[in-house]
Amino acid sequence: MQKTFGINHWGKFKRNKETCLSMIYNEQTWKQDAEKKKKENKQFLDRTKRMRGLEKHLPDLHDEAFSKIDCLKCANCCKTISPRFKTPDIVRISKWMGMKQSDFIETYLRLDEDGDYVVKKSPCPFLGADNFCGIYDVRPGDCKNYPYTDSGEFFDHPNTTFKNSTTCPAVFYVLERLKEVV
């Protein structure tokens, strides 16, 4: 017997779980779906400030999302946004590349409006044509932790999560699944 479950924002009906999950994430349409749901997702993230215990769902939803989403097919984060390069990142990466820190900064980075070092332009200069990262083993901490779908930072920084919901399909997926939990 197949398990079924209802999804409150898709009507009062029950569907096969895989059918519902495919409605949440479609590789070809997720970006348009995320754009259509921006207002709804912003309101949901604003409400999560008052909800306790939601973070306990994140590790499982993170794993579920990445069982369906292949970062190497997307790499949208590397193509459109920049991580912060903190001092330890700059030290580690420039050493790994055999460059002076000042040369690394001059070649690849700029200061943004918040005073953080970010890449000069998008896409990231370390992103290969195959969507592999050329500095993966020494990548910045922000890259290691992105998209924060498995930690409390997902809720601690709702504005960032909101922005990421139209950049990363995993963030959009986790948001949609969280809405089912509440």
C-alpha cells in the first residue's frame, strides 16, 4: 500500500508522495516556481521567527533535497553570487595557489559595500566549465556551508535564506517541504 499525505497549500487532497515531491522540485521549472512563490516564502520565513523546533527538520530535509538535486548540474550559486573571503580563507587559498596574499586579493577580490572581500565578478573565477570548483579542497568557509539548509543559520538569517530561495534549488526545496511540516 502506498503512503499518501496531503499538502495544505495545494488543496485538500492526498497524493502519492513522489508526485508531491516532484511538484516541489522540477529541474526545469524550479526557478520560475521560486519566483512565483517569493511573497509566500518571505511571509513564511517571517513567521518562522515565532516557531520553535523547526530546525530539527533541517538535516533530514537537507539530505532529501540533495538526494534529488545535483549541484554540478546547477552551480547557480557560483555563477551569480560570491562568498565572503575572510582572512583565514585568503591565507589558506593564496598559500595553496602559491601566491602572496596581496596578489591574490588584487587579482581576484574586491571589497563590497559591507567591507567584505568578494570575487570581482561573476561567475566565480574558480568555477570550471564543468561546474567543478578549482579550489574545492581549500574553498572559503561560506562555500563549505552553503546553502545552510542543514543548520539553524537557515532561520537565523531569514533575509539571506529568502534571497537564496531563488538562487539555489535546494533552498527552495527545503522551504517548500518545511511549509508542509507546519
